[in-house]
Amino acid sequence: MSNPAIDIDGELVARTLEMDVEAFRKLMNDGKISVLCERGTGEDAGRYRASFYYAGKRARFVVDEAGRVLDE
């Protein structure tokens, strides 16, 4: 089973973490934001839960294989 590349809009993540996009991108590039991506199984197959963590805050999104956010 291959692992697809999941792209989530950085503006959405930055807004959820309450920061501007430039700061978010710099922190991501510097490895300061932790990311956890979980693959759904069973009835959630084909879905992924992506969580971004920084400074005690969390942005969590359920997305499909194309990276489309299914809920916010």
C-alpha cells in the first residue's frame, strides 16, 4: 500500500494555529511544527487525519486522498 502525498492549504493551517502564513511556513521549514498524519481504516478508509502542533496549539483536519478538507 503506497502513502500518498497529502497537501493541506498552509493558509488554513496557519489561520487555525492563529498565526500568519509566512510565520507558519518558516516554522514548518525549520521543523518547529510537529505533524502527525493518520490513515483511516474500515469505514474511514481513504481518509486521513492530519494534526499540526505548535506552542500548545493543535490544528486537526480530516482530509481525503486529494487533500480536500472534509470537516473543519
